[in-house]
Amino acid sequence: NLQSKLDKAFKTLKGQGRITEINVAATVKEVRRALTDADVNYKVAKDVTDRVKEKALDRKVLIAVEPGQLFVKIVQEELTDLMGGEAQPINLKGDPAVVLIAGLQGSGKTTFSGKLASYIKKQGRNVLLVACDIYRPAAIDQLKVLGEQVGVEVYSEPDNKNAVQIAQNAISHAKKTNKKIVIVDTAGRLAVDEAMMQEIEQVKKAINPSETLFVVDSMTGQDAVNTAKTFNDRLDFDGVVLTKLDGDARGGAALSIRAVVSKPIKFMSTGEKMEALDVFYPDRMASRILGMGDVISLVERAQQAFDDDEARRINAKMRKNQFDFNDFLSQLQQIKKMGNIKDLLGMIPGMGKMVKDLDLDNASFAPIEAIISSMTPKERERPDMIDKSRKRRIALGSGTSEQQVTNLLKQFDEMRKMMKKMNQMQASGKLAKMMK
Ligand code: GDP
Ligand code: MG
């Protein structure tokens, strides 16, 4: 983890009592490597670290009480600024307001269209979805299924092979049926090709959208940047949707795309379920890129999807560094209700590693619950009081091994330390603002 590496680097520096620009340079290099590991384009990473270096020297990082933390905070701020600072709203002007969805095949356009429709509908607005993928009949069905699921009408013309016409007819239909927002899902190809670009350009010209969103799979790493550039040159889109952030991708593509096309990322998608759509917050993504997890998004999602009071209670405990195994168990159970444990667990600081270690699927999740269930309520609150003989009993009671119990306790402890660090950052700086 980046932070502990930095802490260590600085400890050595201080011990030597020789603090020079060269030492900072070495640390900066470490940061740059961490960024490129997270899929950030090399040039972008270099720009970031050059500015970080300047700020670090400026803000006297080397004589700070916790130089590593201050350093990471500076990096976090720099990344946040680079991604635009504030969350950018979607522009829904016009009657009806038209949103055009573009991107390669498989990037997640159709899924996102459904999610966006659901999101807008929940705000009490009348939405129409339009199936403009004329190449795959299955694409129309896919959108229809999603539309049904979220309760939004889907406009399609299965026999019409003219995407421009379909889009225009859909808008007339929207006016007739009093729809205020029209979301046009389009076809994509496996790679950018001229015919596809022309088609989407023509659709755009014909329907004059107030918002054109480019959807891109974050797992494609550096390719995502090139594709974004090509689409932007032709379509001059208004914003980016980053999908599949529930996977291994660490979100570095977000940084590079923003830097290369100068367009804001507006939404991120973290799963196949219709609920898994989040507004893109640059500061949260910066934390995620730095490997600190995205607790706030996780808590928000929990609040949306299920018990508000419970989520608020847990959120408060996290902030007071009182998060315990009871809360953990309660979260596991709530998360399980949503069906996609893996997506969500990855958002908890320190959990990414745990998920990996366990090679997680639903079945391998059972031991964790069994272990926690075999603890007494007191032990769940204060796991540090679990001694060797209790470990043995818990292992017996849960049908696991002592090693498994020890591992869980260790990982839970790491997770709590990570939360504490995040809380300290939030208390001390910019992050505090967004918690309000
Ligand atoms: P399109 O070809 O651009 O319309 O892409 P689709 O919406 O059909 O999505 C392609 C595949 O990616 C489907 O299997 C989706 O379920 C999946 N998918 C879309 N968004 C996400 C996401 O955020 N996370 C994950 N894990 N899968 C996604
Ligand atoms: Mg599609």
C-alpha cells in the first residue's frame, strides 16, 4: 500500500537527519510508479508528481509530524483537481431533453442507459428509452428487458435499418406521450470504424442532444484513452461514463481520459445491477486510485438500497473509529441481499486484499460469517480480547481452522486501521467538506 511505503520511506529519511530535495525525488518516483500501476498514463503521472513535488517542498512535508500522510494528502488533492475537482451534473435542457449514449460495443452503453433512465425516473421525471442499435436484434430485447425492470417505456422499430430515422421518430413519440427526457442507446463496434462514426455523427446532428455521453470500460486501461480521443474528435461529447469499476481496474483511466480529452467524468458504474450507478466524485476516485477504498460511496449505496437507519448508524461508527464485527456482519448481510458481494467489498478500505486472499465467491464467503457468528457479542465489539484458546473454540464452533480465524482477525484489524487513517484525513482537510 502506497501510504505505508511512504511512511517507511520518510521514517528512514528522518532517522538520517539529512533531508534534501533528492530524498523527496525518490519518494515522488515511488508515487509515480504507484500511479502508473493504477493505469494512469505515464505523462499524466509525471505531470502530477512534478506538481506534488513542488507542493511537498512548499508545505514542508519533511518536517511534518506525519510526513507520509501529508504527502499522500497532497497527492490526493492533486489527483482530485486533475479530475475536475467537483462532481459535474448532467445537462438535461430542452423539451424533451435528449441524451445520446455513445461508445464501443460491450462498453456498457445499454446497461448504463437503463441505469440512467432509472436514476432520472426516481427523480420523478418522465423518461423514454430508445433502442437505436440496428445491427443486433438482441440489443433491442436487452433494452426492453431493462426498461421493464426499471419501469420505463422503450421505443424501438425492429424493421427499420435507419438509426437517424428511428431517433427522430422516437423524439416525436416522446413529445406525443409527454416524455421530458429521451435517452438514445446506440450501436457500437468492437473497434472504432468509419461507418460507425458516421452513423453516430449523423444521429447526433439529427436529434441535437443536450448531453452526449461517452461510455467506456475502465478495464481497457490505456486503450480507453485512445478510444475517448477518437470519439471526442468526432462527437465533441459532453461527459464520460466510466463502467466496470467493480472489477480490478483501479480507475487510473479516469485520470488519463480527463487529462487527454478535457471532458468531465460524470458517472461511474460498478456492477450489472440497475442500482449500481454512481455520480462521479473526483475526490473519491482519487482515494480509490491511491488504494484507500471508497467508503463513502459504499455507505451511500447502502443507504439507497436498504435500511437507511442502519447505514447511518454504521457510517457514524466508522467515523468514530468504532466499527466492529457486529457492524461488519450486519453489512455483510445487507450486501448479500444485493447479490454482488464482490463489487461492494472492494470499496471497503483494506478489503480488496482480503477479497483476493479468499478467492471469493458466494460459497467461500460463508466461513467469515460462521467465524463472526461463533464470537460472543463482546468479542465482536472488542476482537482484541480474543486469546489463543478462544480462537481455538471459535474455529471449532465455526468449522474453520485456527489459521482462518487468525487471518480474519488480522485483516479486520488492518481494515480498521485504514478507516482510522481515512478519518484523520477527513478531519484534517479537504475531504471533510464532502462528508457533509
Ligand atoms: P453495450 O454493448 O455497450 O451496450 O454494453 P452492455 O450494456 O450490453 O454491457 C456489456 C456487458 O457488460 C454486459 O454483460 C453487462 O452486463 C456488463 N456490464 C455493463 N456495465 C457493467 C459494470 O459496471 N460492471 C460490470 N461488472 N459489468 C457491466
Ligand atoms: Mg448495447
